[in-house]
Amino acid sequence: MTICIPGLVFAVAMAATASPASAQADDTLRTVVREAVVVTSTRAEASDPVTQVVIDTVALRRVMLGQDVQYVLEATAPSIIAYSESGTSFSNYGSFRMRGMDQTRVNVTLNGAPINDMVDQGVFFSNITDLTNGMQSIQVQRGVGTSQNGTASYAGSVNMQTPSLSGREASGLLQLTGGSFGLMRGSAEVFTGRTAQDVSIYAKVGSIATDGYRFNTSTTSASALVSAAWFGTDDVVKLTVTGGNTRNQLGFFAVPKPLTQQDPRTNINDSTDHDDFGQYLGQLEWSRILSPSTTLSAMAYYGGAGGDYFSGFRDTSGVLTQINYPLTNRHLGAMAIVNLDDRYTFGVHAYRFWRRNWEAVTPELESPYYDDRTTKTEVSAFAKASVAFDSFELFGDVQLRSVVMAFSPDARYVPQGTMIPDHSWLFINPLAGLRYHITEAASAYVSAGYTGREPTRFDLLGGTQINEANLDVLLNTDAVRPEYALDIEAGVNLRTSMFTLDATVFSMHFTDEIAPIGQYIEQQFVQLRKNVPTSRRQGLELGFTVGAEESPLVLSVMSTWMKAVIDEYAPENIGVDTVFTNVRPVLTPELMGSATLRWKPVQQFWIQGTVRYVSEQFLELSNQPTLVLDPYTVLDARVSWSFWNDHRISLAANNLLGEVYAANGATGYLGTDVVPTLFMQAPLNFVVSLELHL
């Protein structure tokens, strides 16, 4: 493929104007940690003009009790709302929204390798539970951000880094957790340290069992992560393998609000609905120092996911018909990155993704009545450059993505001889920005980025099958167009020993945003997607901390005010011929935020309280005032005591005031009435955790 010429010209031009950096001494060079080159290539540097937060090891350890990824992000980064179908923060299916946009619009990587499902673009954190436990750091970028590997960073990106294997002593850690709703969790990790042979190995295993808050939403899971590295004079070779398996009782149907008022734990899925799913990812990375200013890194990765997903329904006599909706994914990719002088980075990435979807009625599981295949191929390249002059830093980043998705339908469901054309897209995603260093402690930045995102498989099908209800969409490659985001951000950052401030103003403008407003074809349960011509999200994000990590009293605040508007849309699925204008997108609150006060009377003990608020959210695009998620305020508390050096026991009390609330929902019918349908979250609940360092 052709590398994006404008991006290379832009980078080379800045390189030509910059003075060459002085060579580093060889002995200094040997001490530079190069095991995370791929990770840093997809991350923004602290000085880059990008809206970001880095959650370091200290912050992760303070919030981690083994909860799912989305709840760790909600506690540590602005503009994120987490939810789960079980109603608790410990597994079963769940996800998050960033600036009101769902997680399929957020790029997620582990050590720079994508973990999104490339076809549906989601990440199913329940497949590998306890994933963030032990992570070195997580960077969250909001808005378009820097070039990423894999799916588009349309709303933002989440970049997770596994533990560093250099510069640490041998250690071990045992974690035991118990809590409300039958929660039991165990995790053990061991690290060899760097041996005389310059080899380091880290391994972690864990398991979780819980009944869930809502009825019949239990989870039983196991997960593991192993990472090993060899450190040469100029080379690092690193192998990382992670995976997990989870068995959930299912609660994917949102419950009509009147039923939740009778009992918030109501689950209208059949009690026999369950899954058995797993996911794995292996990465082999090699990095080499080519010169005092040049580093080359390459990675090959292979991953997959799959399992059974049983969902049933009963007839009027109570006889159960149970259908299995299994799938398998296989994902093979590779990337290479060159870093010059820590200011210029060039990279290429390619992958191929295979998906099989099939359906079968129990007990005839070996005779599926439906079976199709989907493949997706991507080749991308990026160039980044950063140039400093006086008190300014100029940053540029451009990515070229070529994506092809191909469908092989079940011949029993389409006319004979049907040939579905490949769906292909080409995106050029630029980002440019400027940071001004006001003082050593304060700086301001402005940036503008543009990115495109291709439709998911579900966006094109509107359901689980390829059939005559959606065949016209697949035959017409322009029926559901890609969506595009123009993102303008400006911010101020301040860092002192006792105060930090991050304030951001953002203005995101969308073209052809994909929404479920096309025709609903009841016979095949197909809800077609359409493009919304224009929409926008504009707002202010504010985060500040008063007090240092070791201060006796620390106050941390995160808040977001956002105005979101869809300029105009014409739905085809509500039975009326109406054009709506100036409506608010679904599940997009105007206000959200949290405040945490932590008191540390002595070095070994701290207690904190956190209050979270989320304002009203519409559940459908016509903005009917009765079809909303009610605003909610949740108060949490936590106590932590460290003893015998670094051992620790923690107690968390969540939702102290017993707020009855839902963090996610939709609309549906109760009889003939359209009502809000909700995923209720847990009332007062407790978690206790013991950490023993070995």
C-alpha cells in the first residue's frame, strides 16, 4: 500500500527544521528501558497537545479491589460512565461510555496490540476478568487523540501496559477478596526479578465467583497472564500471553421500569440463559537500539475468542426452546515501529480477523440451522513528529488506514448465486497541535484531529444473521456509510507539589454518525442502521487534586459539563413520518462528575469518601420526557490499613445511601405501553480485600 504522503512530508519538514540531538553515551544508553517501545508509540507523551490521563501504578493500586476494567476507568478518568448487567462491579457483561459514546467507538490496546473485537469493535472485559490488576499503567485519551492500532479512536482510546520486567526485585503477591452477593476472588502473582542471565518472568493467575446483584446473573471465571523478557546489550525480546474463561448467567434484557419498581433485582431473561466464553492474546515483541537516537521495534500477535451463548424462550405452556449463538474469532497481526530521537515515530500495522457465527437449537448443537463467516483485513501506517522551539512544542500525527470487510452468508438464507461485494474503506486521520509552556509547572495546548470509523458487522446487519431482511444493505456498499469526527480541544495543565489541574474545552463535530433509526423488520428481528447527517458534542472537563500523595488530606475532583445535539434525523422505525431536530443523543448526560476526599491520619492508614453524580439521560432520540434514565447520586467509602511493611487490608462500602438507580437502559414495551427499560445497579454492598506481599 502507499504510505500517506502528506503525513510523511509533514514529519520530514519538521525534522529538517530541528537541530540534531546530541548522542547519548553508550553506558547511559544501556540503562534505557526499551521493553515498552510499542506501548509508547501508541501513547501520547505528557507534553503532547492531547487530552489525556495516565493512571500509574500507585493510582491503580489505590482503587483496585479486583473490579472490572470499566469501573477502574470510571474511578480514575473524567467523562466515563460504567455499568454491568449483573449490577455489580465484578464481572458479567458490562462496558462504559466515554463522553456519552459507547465503547465500540473507543480503541482499546494491551501493550499496543488491539483487543477490540475487530468485527463488532467492542471489548468484552468479562472474558478476561481481573485484567487491570497488576498493570503498570493505563493511558486514557479522550477525543480523537494519537494514532492507534486496530479500531478507530473515534471517542477516545484506552492503552494498557503490563508490568515492567526490568529494574524490579523478585516478589510475590497474594490477594483474597470477599463481599456482598456471594463475591469470592483470589489472585496470586510472582516475579522473578532480573536474573543473572538477563531474563525476567512475571506470572499472575486469578479467579472470581459471584452471584451478581440481579437475579440469575452469576459469574464464575478464571484468568492468567504470563510475561517473560530477555534483555541484551542492545535488544529486548518480550513474550506476553494472557487469557481467561468465564461462565455467566445472562441478564442482557433491560427490564421495564414498572417491574424494577416492584423488585430492582428483576431479570427477565430465562433462568437457564448462560454462556461459556473465553479469550486469549499472545504477543511477541522485539526491540533493538540501532544507534544512540534510533530504536526499531516489531511485534507479532495472535488472539482469539469464542464459546457458547445460550438464550431461550418459553411458549404459553412453559416449554423451553433454547438456542445457542456461539461464535469464534481468530486475530493475527503484526506491526513495526521506528523511533528517531524520541521525537519522530513511524509505524506500520496489519492484521487479519476471522469470525464464524452460527446458531443451533438445543440439543441439536452439531446441526446448526444458521452458519456464516466474516473476515476483516486492515493495513495502516502512521507518522508522528514533535518539535520544540522556545516555549512551544509543535506536534503532528497522521495515519492512513485501509480496511476491507468480507461476508460469506449461509446459502440457505439468501437467493441462490448471491455474491456480496467486499466493503472497503480508506481513512486519512490527521492530528495537529501546539503546546505552550507558560512556566515549568503550567502549560496550555490546543489541537485539532479528524478521524473516520467504519461500520461494525452489527451496524450493517442490524441483527445476528445475514438474510433477505438486510441483504440489500450488504449488496449496497454505501447503504451505511462510515462516520467521521472533527475534534477540536484546548486545555490547561498545572503541576505543583500540592496541586494539579487539568481543564479541557472540547468541540466534537460528527458527520454521518451511525444510529439504529432505520427500518425495523419484525419477522427477522432486524433493526437497520442509518447515518445521521450532523451532530456535535461540546463541553468542559475539569479535574483537580489538592494535596500530595502522602498528604494527610487530599481532595480530588473530576467533572464534565457537555452539550450534545443531533441537528436533524428522520427515523423509519417508530411508525410516524417525522423529522426531529436539535435533539440530545441517547445516554448522554449534561453533567457528570465525582469528588473524593481522602484522610490519612498516619502513614499506614487512610479513609476516603467518594460521591458521584450523573444527570438525566434520554433513552431514545425523540427525547420523550418520560423515557429517561433518572439522575443519580452515589456515595462510596473505603478504608485501607497497611501492616507489617506493605501488607494491606481494605474495606469498601459502595452506595452507602442505598440509591436506587440504573446506569444504562433502553426503551421497550410493557403490554402496549412504551416504557423505560433499565439495568439496575446494586444498593449498599461491601467488599473486603487482603493483600499479602511475599
